[in-house]
Amino acid sequence: MHFPKCKNSLNSKDSSIKLFICDLLTMEQNNDDKKRTKLHTRFNRIRKLNEWINISIFIWIFSPVNAKMISAMGNGINHSPHDFANFEIITPTLQHGRSKRDISGTRLGNGFHVDDISLSYIYSQANVILDLKLNHRLIPGNYFISYQSTNDTDIVQHFTKPNINLCHYEGKIRNNSDSYVAISTCSGIKGVVFDGHDTFYIEKKLRESTSNEYFLFRHSTNARLSTEESGYGNEQLLSQKSTISSRHKRSIYENDRTVRGPYNANRRSLYVEVVLVVDNSIFRKLGSSVSNAEQFCRDVINVMNAMYVPLNIFITLAGMVVWSERDMIHLPMNSAFILQSFLEYRQKILVSNYPNDVAFLLTGRKFEGSVIGKAIVGTICSFERSGGVIYADPIEASVVAATIAHEMGHNLNMVHDAPSCRCQDKACIMSETTGSVTPFHWSSCSKKQLQLALHRGYLYCLRNKPETLLGKVECGNGFVEPGEECDCGLREHCQNPCCDADTCTLRSNASCATGECCDLSTCQLRSSGTVCRPKNGECDLPEYCNGKSEYCPENYFKRDTEICGNGKAYCYEGACQSHDDRCKLLWGPTGYSVSECYANNVFGKPNGNCGYDWRTKTYKPCSKYDSECGLVQCESPANDLVFGQELLSDIRRSYSQTWPYVTCTTIVLDVGLQNVDPGLTPDGAMCGRGKMCVQQKCLPLKDLRERGIGTECPHNCNGHGVCNNKGSCHCHAGYVPPYCNKSTTEKSRVTESANVTQSPEVYGLASKLIDRNGLLRLVYLMLIGVLVIFVP
């Protein structure tokens, strides 16, 4: 719809900018003639001014209208063409990833979205093709949205699979390994494309339009990124040991390059569950729409996840809180004050109601100087300090994602890149300042600092993999699901010679196509007895392929209450940890446990207790009987903490209650409410003859076994085997199951099907012979002088 009066009032001498502004007015969808007349009157008034005054005042006067119309474009989080010196109009085409047919949208009839798509468009006279896959990890099973009602109560929404509307994709530009793409198709097409040199935004010209035209903005031409200067600040907060890092903007003329690595989740992967809080000013900039705020937060996390995948870290949006009516903390310009207030808000509200690893406040309140983000180094997962504050204006998903990625990098123990750090671009994610290109690379220094954090135990809280909310079966998504024999992804990406990508079935010559017990070079099962999961510690047991399945059997370990650690501990859940082991973990190889000090634990003080309640700030005293299961009392000549972050700890040095008054060193570590303080005595540590610690209680083995913990195997495996956690015998070499009372020259192993130990070679032979006549088998075995006892 056009404003003909506005058009007619322009003459040939008027600037192209005013012509474009008029075009913006023609986009206004309000049919109120009085308002239209009023707008036209205001336009005529400013025409009489000089050219530059005309433009600036016109934009200022019409900013509410302009903001409203920009808000109408793509869920209210779009860029204005005024922000960019260079943009193109594109007409994207969507294709189904498997059938290759054109589709108008990605949403299916069952409410889910297509797993794999291709998106193509013409840019600079070249055909650009984006290969995209749905980001199933984005939304965990406990996902929530909280916002305020008009009567000042909180409304909390939880979601089920059909109504989650996951429509966020990640991928690459075809034939460009240095590229990364994060796209959402929730309401049209919107997202970020990085081509290895520059970042582009795709946004719909007008949400209500029926055309398929989109803006393609080039990030390096964003005029709003050219005015801030760089800087850096180290301040003190909450404690004299706290280090706060701030991030600043830098000039548009500095360039960056980014890349996304081809990493997949594995046993070493880390998972960060993030909660985003949207303040009232950002909420209003998003059109005062909870739906727009949710869309923006998902877009941000989708891009942020791509930045962390090369580090084998996966980011999920645990939930979001929208301050839709009023801000819940005071928001001055002082970023350090806002950070402290927000961390206190997280302690009191977020952690208790919405468990998370880290939380960030997205605010429209401009900080002092050129600061755009602030967080404390090395505080991830902690109850008191795991979080940060982000200046989120302009509302651009990739820019905000890069800022959060940087600040969370501080939480993960990364500091700003020094000039000596190696980066494949001019700057990396942990650069002190931002620039005209969204950084996607991590420097050599950041990677080393992350490894140090892993080694020192800062990140052990991130090992738990959150359950995904979505789990529909679809061939080509890379996951082997019920009804599929294999799944290697789409045909063009499948590198598995054993799997038919089109049907998710095995190829004609293949016996398997996945799993630790499948040899992908031959597409055949590995032989029975091949180690597929090595032993991990004294209380663990190795697992072996059984010759029948491509998957490694269930993880077995020694039964609980089995003595270990040179008689100082008992196995518990596959681990062997004594008091001395815990002291060495905390204080290094010179650390050791001091038995005279455990009497201090009965006082319930910082230097002796059975646990600290972070909410109430109180210490729990141990009973005299449980005193050896409270804080681990150590001494170390080195006196240097080697596990955990010192600024998150309360280290105390005291003396024993009796002569010779030896030194006792204890530590209380803030590792969040969901994790056990490493400063406490570990489960399984011996607390007396025939007794072990379990959850800070000293319990007799007899009582534990009566409760089903550490159940003995029949005949105690006749002294020729070890009882595993399933109550079956893992026989020593030379003995066979089920009771390890028969000798053989073969080595014994645990089998998956019978849940007992068995020689892999004998088991493999027996399983083949079972398919024939039983009498013939028996005669054959007798002839060769081998006796096989088959236990069903």
C-alpha cells in the first residue's frame, strides 16, 4: 500500500534517501486516514529545512513509526536497511533434503519440521546453496518460558514434543568447508550466513507480504558498528579474588574471519545448559511480544552453539525469563553493579526454580564507556557467580551470540587473547574488542586455557548430557532409531560404505554399519573377545564384543563394597576413592589425609562439617559416628590447590583437637547445587573396619548389602572371579561361568546376552553350533575333546 500524497510532494531535487523514507511510509498497514493525513502534514513541515537537517529530523520524528514497521519485519527483530551501506534483495528457494523437491516451508503435518533442507539464492550473480540440518540439541527436555502477567505474577510454560516448534537449522554453504550457517524457518526465513570472510543476515522484507523477497545484509557494512572505541577493565566484585572481564566494541575497519569445525558429540563432549533473561527494554524493542523474545533467544543460542562445537562443547537453551512488565533488578550504567545484582537474582530465583549451568541477562541498558559484556573468569556452574550481563542492542542474533560466547568463555576460564596468541584471523572470539565481522574462531590461548580448566576440574559439572525434547524418527538425521538398521545422514554427506543412505538399511554385503563392534572397513562384526570398552580404573571391568552385535555390551564394573585402593576404600559405582586419593586430587601428589583432624567435622564450622547449604549459608555438623565422612581433612607441603577454582573456594587451615596438634587443611568448593562438593569425603572411602562412606554417612557393609548394594554372587564365584554390578561372576582367566568353578584354557569374558562370564572363543563356537542338531553338536564336541556347557 502506498502514500501517493507523500510521493507527489517530492520533486526531482529531493534525495534518494527521502524517496526511500517515503517507501517506508507506504509499507504502513494502518488504514486510519486521520493518522495518514497527520503523517503527511508532519512530512510537509520538515521539507522546508535544509537537506541534512531534513533527513535527521525526519528520521527522529518518524522513529516510532519506523520502529513499528521494522518490528513488523520478521518477528520484530529485523535490521533496518538504514543500518547497512550494502544489501541485496534475494528470492530464496527451499528444497527437501532427501526428496530434492521444492517446498514452500519446513513444517510438517504432525507439527514437526523437516530434518534436512537445502536453501538456495542468487547473490552477486552466483548461485549460493546452503545445506542445513535441524538442530535437535537446541532445546532440552526441561525447556521453559517464564514471563510476567499484568498483575505481577509469573507465568511459566513447559512444552511437549508436538508444540515446541523447533525450526532452527545449522549447516554450511555447499562446497565451502570454512562456512557456517544458522537459519530459522519459524516465520519465513531468517538467519546468519558466514562464508569464511564475512557475515550476512537473511531477513524478510515485510512480514505481511506474500512475496518471497528477502533482504540480504552484509555485516561489515553495518553503520552502527563504526563509532565505538576499544578498551578493557579489570575490577573487583564480590571478593578480592574475583576477576571481572569486560568486552568492548572496536572499529568497523578491522576485519575477522570465522569457521565451524566438524565435531560430533562423544564421551568427552561437554554440555552447557543456558538460561537467558530478557529485560524490559529489550522486550519492548522486540515488539512487546513473548513469542518474538523466544524466537530471538533461540536464534542467539543456535548461532552460539556453532561457535562452541569446534571445542566439543554443545550449548542448549534450558529456558528463558522475560521481564515483560518490569525489571527485577536495578539497571544503572555501571556494568559491575548490574552483574553483581544479576548474579544475586540468579542465586535467589533462577537456580532454585530453573536449574542451569550459567545464565545471562540481555539488557538494553547501555553500560559505561564502550563495554558490551561482563563476566567473572572461571566460574562456570558455580552457585554464586556463573553468569554474565550483555548489552544486547543492536538486536542482532549473531552479534549478541558472539558477545555471550565471549563472556561464557570467561566463565569457562578463558581470558582475553594476548598478542602472542595464535589466531587464524586478525582476531578471535576471546579478543578484547568486537568488530565488523562476527568472530567464529578460538585462539591457541583459549584452547589451552580450556584444557587447563578441564584438567583442574572446573568443568566436570558439564559432563551430563541433557535429554532432548524432540526425538522423532526420520531416516537421514544421523541417528540410528527404531526401525532403522543404520543412519549415516543424507546421501551427499554419508561416508559410511556399509549403509544405504536412502533407505537406512545395510548394503547387501554388510553385516553391520555402526557401533564399536563393527569394522567399517569390511562392514563385518568384529570377532568375539575384541575389547570395545577398556577398563577404566581399579573398580571397572573391560567390555568385549560378543560376535553377535555391532554394539558394545552394557558397561559393567565391580560390585559396590568390593575392597580396593590397597585396603583403604571400597568400590562404589565403578570408582575407587580413598581419603588419600581425594587429598591428592585437591592438593596434588604430595597431599595426604590426616586422621587426627576428622574430629573437627562434628562442629559444623567452615573447617569441619558434613556439607554446606549455599541457600541458607549454613554448615551441617557431622555426628561423631559420621565424622570421617565429612570434609576431607588434608595436609600438603605444596599448599597449592590443583583441583577447582580458588576464587570459588573457602580454604581453611586449622589444627587437630588432640596432641600433637597437626595441621588440618579443608576446602569448601562452589560447584553449584546440582553437584557434590569435591571437598567432601568421596563415596566408598573406608570409615572403619567393614564400613564405608555413602553420602556423608558411615555405613556398615552388612547394612548396605541388606539394602541390595553390593549383593554377593552365588558361591562368591568360588574364589576364581570377581562379582560385577549385575550380580554375575566375571571369571578369571582359566575358568568358565556361571560360577567360575570349571577350568578351561580359554580366557573368560562377560557376555551381553547371558549376563555371565564366558570365553569369547568358546562362546562364539557354541553359538554357531546351536543352530544345528543338538545331538550332532554333542558328538562333534566329544570327538575333539572339548566340553562346552551352554548356560541359557
